[in-house]
Amino acid sequence: MDAAEHAAPGVRELLAAAVTALESAGVPDEAVGRLRQPRRFSLSRARTIEPVGRAWRLGVLLLSRDGSLAATGTVTRAIEPPMGTANKSPEAEERREDRRAAVRGGFAEGEVVNFGAEPIDLDALGPGEGGAGPLVMLDGRVMVRWSASGLAPLEAYLAERTALLIEG
């Protein structure tokens, strides 16, 4: 058995413990959606974010109640931005369109919506820099790459992030 086969069950136990702690504390989760581009010959030219589940956002990780994990993608809020905004930069318009797409998807006004999340295959954990999304194996330990140069042991990362949500 290699390090990945040893790590995945331990990772699943850590994730289950985090779910239990978050549920026990009554920490609310957030919506998770999938961006849907309009069909090519559709009358509607607007994209939509459709609901696909719920999860707790733990920094670079999204943790679902079933213990599945995803790499955090983009976060927006379902609001209808006012028309005629002064900032016309492409980035600002993109963010406004994300908010509108969440509203079109049926999310409640003001709800936080995570989309573009990439599922993490825990069975793909292996030694070296590869890993599974922000998770990597390093010296037999599962680490979280939380920034370009930042690595933290998964256990410590989960403990810190769940404590922040519970205490927050």
C-alpha cells in the first residue's frame, strides 16, 4: 500500500469530524452552483448559475455535508445590481453579471453562491507536487496549498478554518 492509499481514509475521517463539528455548532453552509452558458440558438443570451448543493467554505476548500471536498472557485452574492453603474471595467461588469446569473438561477436575494468549484478526488492523492486540487502529499502527509507559496497540514488547516466559522 502506498502513501496515498494510507492517506485517503485518514483524510475522510478528518473531513467527517469537521462536518460533525460544523453541524453540531449550527454553522450555516453556503450555496454551491454550476455556471450554465446559454445554448447557442437559445432566445435567452444570459448565463445562469444553477443550484447543485451546499457546502461550508473553508478557505480554498468547500466541504459538503457528505464529506466530499472541492476546490473553491468563484464566490458571488445573488443580487440584482443597479443598472447604469459608473464603473465600466470588464472585470466589474463580469462580477455584476455573476450576481445577475445567481439571481436568474433562483438563489435567494443576498445569498452567497460558490460556483466554478472543482471536485477533489481523494483517491488521486499521491506523492510529490501533483496531488488533487489544493491537496498534495508531502513526506507522507496530506497538505493544503492555501496560497502560491503556503502549505499547511490538512488536519491543522481544517481545525483552524472550522474554528473560525464556529467562533465567527
